Amino acid sequence: DTGVSQNPRHKITKRGQNVTFRCDPISEHNRLYWYRQTLGQGPEFLTYFQNEAQLEKSRLLSDRFSAERPKGSFSTLEIQRTEQGDSAMYLCASSFIGTSGRLLLSSYEQYFGPGTRLTVT
Amino acid sequence: AQKVTQAQTEISVVEKEDVTLDCVYETRDTTYYLFWYKQPPSGELVFLIRRNSFDEQNEISGRYSWNFQKSTSSFNFTITASQVVDSAVYFCALRGPNQGGKLIFGQGTELSVKP
């Protein structure tokens, strides 16, 4: 399977516990995005990486949230001291941007993984 | 500020009916990109189409067609001869020219196609 994969698919945790999610993007994609989706809403942007550099973080990403992409391939999203309000679907997406000579190559489309559904009890 | 509005929360149709999903957007950028994604019950967002702001040609792909009108800031999606498999939540999204590619999504329209 060459699509975006996410693990675990479901996570149930007690309030106050830490959780970590993993995202494996499409192999040739250098951009990786995290979004959060609550019930009945559209996805909301959290953060994105280009290669290993985290280039933007949303105000939604509180101090309890941290994301990494250490080798520019897979990424992890950790939530510390989870709260019930953190219950949501966490979506990962990837895309490609680059150049070939003077030509800018960009895949504007973001390809999404199946998501990790977090339930905080 | 950028915003996407999908005023229709839920739509229910009978199979073979045509259905149009509305999308209205707000942006101050002169260059921007619009998208439609489908989210079936399995949860994975599936890319359907991208439209650049400088290309107002409408597009048809099989039973799907898209009507982009800059004058009304709308990017509507029509499914012709709907099928049960079209049942899903559909999201319209907006991206600016220099924002790292982050997408601003609407609230989504849940389409239910009954046999």
C-alpha cells in the first residue's frame, strides 16, 4: 500500500495520560500535515513539516501538543496530559513540493490517511 | 481572513436524482486554490478535484461536475444520477498562495443517497 498510513486507528485513554500517534506519508512526499476533526466539523489545521522542519503551528496546538518528523519521513504527534476536549479524529496528510531546474513542481493536492480516533474518558 | 461555508448540513436524495452541493468561500488573496474532498463512512478523506483561481473553466468528470464562479465566490459540486455509493460527507476547502499548503475546510455536507 503506497498511501498515507496512520497508527493506531483508535485510541482510548484516560484523562491525564499521554498519547502518541504515528503517520507514515507517501514515500516521495516531503510535506506532512496534521489536522484535527471533531464530530460534525471539517478538519482543522494543526501543523505542517517540510522534510524535518516544522514550518507552521496553529494556535490550536497548545503546549500539551508536540509534533516531530525527525528524519523527514514519518511523523509523530504527542498529546500530554490529555483532556476530554482532545477527543477527536487526528488526520495526517502529505504532499510534494520541489523544483526541477527552474521549474517549480508542486502537488497541491494533499493525500490523507485514515486518521486516528482518540477518545479521552 | 479565509473562510469556507457549506450551508447545507445534510442532503437526502433518492438514487438517480441529481444533487448540487454548495460552497462559498472568502479570501483576500488573488491567487488561491479550491478543493473538494469526499469522506465516506470509513473516514479517509478522498481528493476529488483542485481548481486554481485563475482557471474558471468548469470541469466534468463522469457523473461529477464543478461550477467555479469567482464573481459569486462559489465552487459548487454537482453529482448527476446519484448512486448509493455517493453517500458520504463532502468537504470544500480553500488554500492560499503562500500558506504552506494548509487547507481551510468548510463544515461539510452529509449526502445520503437512498435506493
